[in-house]
Amino acid sequence: MIFVFDIRPKPKESAYTGRKVSFTRRKDKFYRRTIKYLAQEQMQKNGWQKIDKHKPVGCSIYYFYKRGKSVKREHMTVRPDLDNLTKNLLDPLNDVVYCDDSQIIKLHLEKHYTTDSNDYIMVHINEID
């Protein structure tokens, strides 16, 4: 399954803590709901089924950011960090693409600059035999 999310990749922000309680930021909640909705839409459109909970999963994720006019470097060696980007992407796919992200046994991550007009995320998910 190959998903393309036309949305700016966003890292997971730290939760803020009140009195004995931790809260997820509203911006994170909105972003996660959007990812989940877009994934459901693509699953339905392509007739894909959720991966069985006993199947191991491999996942390749490519984050694409529009290169600023003044950016000269070839590789995107600046923030956001790949691990924080990925935390905010894999959780919303639970119960949509796979039963739980603990099924993922192989993970490949890259972030790039793109010459396209918009930022986007490409996710390739497959069952591992």
C-alpha cells in the first residue's frame, strides 16, 4: 500500500503537564485526525483492507519539504527530527492500516527537499512474509 498525504510533515510536540495530568496539544490532535482521515479515505478508495493483527509489517516513510529559495544545502540536515516526525505519523494509522504500530518490525525513514510546490509525505506499508 502506498499512501500520499498532501500535508506538511509535522513533528510530535512535547505534551504539557498540568497538575498531575499530561495533555496532548490541540495542534497535534488536529494533525493526527487529519492523517487518520486521509488514510481512511485512501484505504476506501483503493479497496485496501486493514492488515491482520498477527502479520508483521514493513514501513518506509519519505518526508518531502519544499526547499526555500535561500537554501543551498543538498540534504535536509536540519530540524525537524525524523523520530519526532514519525511518532506523529504512525499512531494515527493504528486501527486504520494495521491493528497496532507494534506490528511494525521494519522501518525505513528519509527526509528530502522537493522541487514540488507543496510539502507532502509518502508512506509505503507492506506485510512481511
